[in-house]
Amino acid sequence: MKKHLLLGCGVLLMSVSYAQTAKWQNLFNGKDLKGWKQLNGKAIYEVKNGEIVGTTVLSEPNSFLATEKDYGDFIFEVEYKLEKDFNSGIQFRSQSKADYQNGRVFGYQMEVDPSPRRWSGGVYEEGRRGWLYPLDLNPGAQNAYKAGDWNKYRIECRGSEIRTFINGVSAAHVIDSELPSGFIALQVHGIGKKAEDAGKKIRWRNIRIMENPAASQFSKYDDVYVVNNIPNNISEQEKLQGVRLLWDGSSTKGWRGAYKSEFPAKGWEIKDGILSVQPSDGGESTNGGDIVTEEEFAAFDLEFDFKLTPGANSGVKYFVTESENNKGSAIGLEYQVLDDDQHPDAKLGAAGNRKVGSLYDLIPAYKMTNSHRKVGEWNHGRVVVYPDNRVEHWMNGHKVVSYTRGDNIYKALVARSKYEKYPNFGLAEKGRILIQDHGNNVSFKSIKIKSLK
């Protein structure tokens, strides 16, 4: 076995020989499409010069050339080249079932995206949840795609762990147990009725797979951000990166009521790995009251999943010091958790700065496709506070707020907000994390944190 490692900007460049552990199998013989089948659309797939060539066709949905065999744990490699830029992808662990949208292909996809957003190498779930790993989560990999040239894709699946690489650069890292196995497929994306996109071609070659590979040889060497969709779980890679659970999923350990010495005796429920605010009168801290961490934090990367009920309001606050001794909810910078459609608070404030994901009453969250999921579905929130006071709010893998604590813009925003009466609002060196009781039923899970130096 041999391996070569080069680290830089949090990106791992690697070359690994696995000859001693498993064998590569060719999935394409270079002559015909034996072992493959076409699904959904009617794009053209043909074999030319030892390559598979896919061609776009007008008014056809996404087309897939899929393996007849399903694969579970594997390492897959392929080289592809776009003759002209258009969206495509490699399906893996995917399915097509008659009882699901008339056989529509669904499953994981390693994205081919030459657009200005540069998400080639990210992970998308075709036909269901959408983006699982937008490549904004790993900007160091956004320049790995080579326009107009051959690109090498690598997908590694071991149990719930999914990793992707583009031209040797570590791109996406996902922990997800929804689809343990399925086919691999080459996508020709639908172009609708855009005549100018008809006849565009994508070419694939050197398609191979290694089943049941040995354990990963490189995970401890990189710091690529991990999306972990298993509730209240810390993966081995997250542990290496210093991520830990802030709520253990089963008890009140590490938490207490705001302005209190104990966890509230009522108003909160812990059940089946979910922490829920119980419904009451819709007022701030009138039932169980807010809860805060016993520990204080300075620079950190905080993550949490939240689920709203219709018309609900809550929030996750940070840099809470409990020094104000105010009535109602304790004071702090707030990641807004709100049903924007039904709760009246969404129409207050300025420019939408009280909507979900916003820095409450200060900065509105940017809303883009797939960044906000529906009420009743789980959303993934994230707050990153860097040592230099830069702060980011993320929602479902998309950055929706960015600001710097204490700069002139921040001070001007505070001066026009409901917080202008609090001296040095949000500028404490450290503070507690708070989950708000606003009298509505809201649920949380997978609350975790990483301290940043």
C-alpha cells in the first residue's frame, strides 16, 4: 500500500493504492453498455472511442444510465468531460421504484456544476431532500473543477459515511443513513425547451469500483466540515475536529433555566432524543422559561436542528450573560426560529430582520432555493463566531447572515433596534447559549459545538 498526502487550506490532496486490501472492477468495458440500463428521460447514451457519451435532448426530464447492480459500501471512480458547460451529476446508492413518483430516480448525487457558484463535488439528493452538502461548506474545494478538461470524481461510501473527491481534492463529507445501497448512474440533465442547450455532450471514461473497501486511510489528516444527519451523533471525524454534543439527547445535564440554578420543572420535554418547548400562551418565558448552558463560550461553531409547528416562535441566543436582570427572555444575540408565514413577528422589525435564520431585529437572513425548509420539517441551524468577531448564520448548508461584532455597521444596527438601551449589547467576551421559551411548541435535536481558537 502507498499513499501521498499534501495538506493546504483545509483540503486534502491524495493518491492511494489499495491493492493489498481489495480489487478494482471495471464497470464499463469500453465497447458497449452491457450491465447498464436507462431510466427516466430519453437523452442519448452511446459508446464512442472507448467512452460513454451522453447528449441532451429537448423536452426530456433528467435521464440516467444506471448500473443493473446495486452497491452498498464501495469506492467509485470516473473521469468526465463537458464539451459545453451544463449541469450534471453522478448518482450513487440510488433507487427507482414504481410506487415513488412513477419510477422517478432518487438518491445521492455527486454534483457536476460548472456554474459561477462552483458546487462541483457537492452532494445533492435527487428527487427528495435536495442539497445535503452545498460546496459553500468547503470553499477550499470550489476551485478543483477544471472547465473544458477531464475531471476525476471519486466517491467513498462506508456504512453511513459518504465522502467525495474531485481531482484529488476532498470535497464533501456526509454522515447519512437514509440509503444504505443502490445503483450508480450517469446523469444527462434535462434542458426543458431551451433549444440552445440541445445537443450538449458529456463524456465518461475509466469507470471503476472497489466493493467493501478497507477503512479510510486519510480521515485524521483533513478538517473538511462534516454534515452529520444522524440525530445526536458525533462521528469519528467530528471527534477528531473537536466537535462535541452540547445536549446529550437524553437528560438536562449541562443546562439550567435562565436566571435560575436548576432546569425548569415544567414547560420542557425530553423524549425520543428530542428536546421540545411545550406550548403555553405564546409569551416570552411565561411557562418553563428559557434554558441556558452552564458553560460559557467565546469563539465557537454551534449547530442545532429545529422543527417548528404552525405559527410558532423561538430562538437560539448566544453571548447571553444574564447581567441585564430583565423580565421576559434573557438578552443576547439571537438566531431567529420562526414560522414566517403565520407568526406576526415576521412582519415587524426592518427589512425582514425578524424572519427565520435572521440575526433577530438586526440583520435579515438571505433566502435562497433550498435554504429554508417547510414548517413541520427539520431545519439545520448553525452559528459560527470566529476569534476575530466575524459571525455567520447558516441554514441547511447555506450562509444566510454575515456580520462583525463591534464594527461600525453593527453599532449602527444596534442603535436603531430594540437593543439600543443595553450598553455594549452583544459584545461580551464570552457568554452562554440559550434556547428560548416563547410559549410555542418547537423541537430541537443534534445540538453540538466546537470551540474555535
